[in-house]
Amino acid sequence: MEKKIGRLVLFFWLFQFSAVFAIYKIFNTDTEIFSAFLIHITLWHSLLLFFLILYKGDFINVGTNLVLEKINLANGITLFRISSVPLIAFLLKQNSIEQIKIILAVVLILVFLTDFFDGFIARKFNQETKIGRMLDSMSDYSLLALVSIVYYQLGLVPNWFFYLIFGRLMFQALGMVFFILLKFPVEIKSTRGGKITIAATMILYSLKMLQFFIPFSDNFKQLFLIGEYACGFIIFVFLFEKIFIFYDHYKKYRKGNKES
């Protein structure tokens, strides 16, 4: 499995490397930014490779409990989404070039759509795996964190929304680290509330892309404002789901300590 993991990560690295290089040559983008992102792409895929090798034992089909002999399609799509994070960051960094805005919009929407397709394929064709659950959450939150930071820098989301979504992401990350330090890690998997939060935010961010191309009237700006508040409400409400999960896990930790 290690060789298959290595070959797939290498393929994704070459694909992302080629995409960034092609954009650099065709649109004559900044050389320093291009060089920096080549390093970022390499480091990102190195971390991805390390994680997959570390958790190679979790390439197990949840339904059959059988160990996979190769990476299935659903996991491959999820890995592609994770692999695309540096490319999206590069495109967002170069959004001042009109043609790149179009490429960015297409890539971002396609990557967001993969979040639906990998889950659909996993359920439809019995390809749900333990590693897939972890990768799905990791890809969603890493992508949202990246896009949130860049959108905030570009002024596409208000301060309060950025602080709310980033606070939600940081709370989850710190909670996971806390339990790892206690040597009682939380199982990484998607929840209903988490899925709704991610779907709502991805839809909002996809619609926000239109602001790159269309000068909206005040009426449309009001609709975006309503969308931001609606999405913010969803993020806030389902934050309590995550609080409950961590609280319940901590109770299990305390109970286990008392019994031992």
C-alpha cells in the first residue's frame, strides 16, 4: 500500500505543479510568488504523504471491515481536493488578473462539488473507509480555512463572519490537539452539523465569487448580507454540536481514568 500511496501523491504533486507552472508561463505571473508556491506545493504533499503512510492501517472498508488493496475512487477524489488547496491559494493570490479570475471560479466550484461526489460514490458503491472519514473532514476544513483567510484579505467577507468561521475552525483544531495530548484522541469523522456548516459556507463562498465579475446593485448586496447572516447563524448553532462532542468525549476520558 505504501508504494500505491506514494505513486498517487506523486501524481497529484505533478498535476498541481504543472497547473501552477502553466498559469505562471501563460499569464506571466510574479516569479517570487510562483517560486514560493512551488515550495508550498511540495511541503503540502510531503505532509499529505506522511499522514497517509502514518494511517495506512485505516484504509479499511467500513461496511466489510476488509483492508483495501488499493486506494478507491471515493478516497482518490477526497485526496484530490486536499491536493488542490495550494493551487487554489495560488489562484486567489493572482486574482487581479482577469483571466485567472475565471479559472479560479471554475476550479473553486469544481473542488467544492467534489465534496458531494466523494460522499455519494462512497455510499453508492460501498467505498466508505476509516481513512476516508478523516480525509473528508481534513479536506473540508483546510479548504475553508484557506478560502476564509483569502476572502477576508480581499474584503469579500465582513470581519465578524471571518472571526466566527475561523474561531469555529480553531476551536475544533485545538480540541483535537487537547485530546491527542491526553492520549485519548477524538475519532475524526464528519457530523451532520459539520456537513451542514460546510455546505452552507461553500455555497456562500461560491456565490461570493460572482463579485469578481459583476458589479452588484444595492438590492443584490442586501441579498448577500442576508446570506452572510444566515450562514453565520448556521455556523454558530452547530458550534454547540462540536462543544457537546468534546464534552462527551472528555466525560469518557474521566470515566476511563477512574475505572483504571
